[in-house]
Amino acid sequence: MLETLGTLNLKIARLEHRLAILKQQERMSNAYPTRKAELVREYLQLQTELGRLTEDRQRLVH
């Protein structure tokens, strides 16, 4: 599926926003190790997805 630069930028912005929220939730979940682990796992998965989308955007621009 071919994505436009605008679509990629929107997806990247949404992921960055979600990552910021997860980081904040992670800081507040110190008393709940199981929940903190879930948040860290989701954060790492989203970082991987963000990296992939950023690479896709770079390929589209150049």
C-alpha cells in the first residue's frame, strides 16, 4: 500500500503523542510493576513502529 507524505506525517505525530502519554503513565505506575511492564512493552513496540514509519517517510522524501 502506497502512503502519502501527509499520511505518514499524521501517523508519526499520533505515535509520538501516544509515546509521550505512555511515558507519563509509566512514571506514575511505579507502585504497580505488572502494569509498568505492560506500558514499557507497548512503548517499545510503538518506538519500533515509529522507526519504521520514519524510515518510510525518509524514503518517500528522497
